[in-house]
Amino acid sequence: MINKLILTFFYIGLIKKAPGSFGSIAAVIFWLICNIYFTLSNVFWAIFLIIILIYGSIFIKYYSKNKKNIDDKSIILDEILGQILTLEIIFNYFQFDKNTEYLSIILLCLINFRIFDIIKIFPINLIDQKIKNGFGVMFDDVMAAIFAIITSAIIILLT
């Protein structure tokens, strides 16, 4: 029961249409709330993301035991990991005016992460196809985040 709650990120992953996209949006909202109402350090976010990676890597296999696919669409903890990783790196590397640029950069990060998570270019596609365990489910989203970070940084630097 707790696995389902965490892996579906409070059951958001059970939404039938586009659970990954809803998961990424939920991650953005969660990240925003945490950064608006709490002063969380980079160390907190690093530990939080490592815990998510380890938890998903271990417990996805138990949740997916009765599913057809280990990377069941209802599992969105990987999207939470990838989306927050993208936001944290971009917002810690660049300084933005919170009034004018903040939301557009969040939207840029959201779109870039979703694009790479959905299209799964090389080597993301290899991870998705070859590593059929909890770590593979989580790690392909880490790789999508890395591509989203690079793409977002390039776009930011060019504009």
C-alpha cells in the first residue's frame, strides 16, 4: 500500500491519460511549494533525489510483480526524480529574476524533460530497452533529465 502511494506519487500516476505528464506537473508544483514555503538547501535536494532513486530502484519490482511491464505507466516516481533534478540543476546554475523569468524557465524545463522522457533518444532508449529492473526505470529518467538540462541551458544561454 505504501509502495503504491509513493511510486504513483500520491496516486497521481493512476490518472489514465498521460500519467507521466501529470507526474512531471506534480513534481513542478511540489518543487515550487517546497521552495516557496521552506528554505531547502542543495544538500536537502541531493539527498532527497538519491533517496528517490534508491527507493524506486528497489521497490518498483515489488509493485510491478502483478503488472505486465516493470515500467508500468502508473509508476511516476521516476518522473518526479527527473523533473526535480532538471529544475534543481538549472535553477542552481543560473540566476533568474523571480518575477519575469521564473515561470518561463520552469515551463522550459518541464517541456524539455517531457520531450526527452517521451522520445527516448540514444542512449535513453537503450537504458529503457535493456535494463529491465527498477534501476532501469529510474535511470532512463535521470538521462532524460540530463538531456533536458543541457538543452535548457543552451536555450537560456542563447536567449
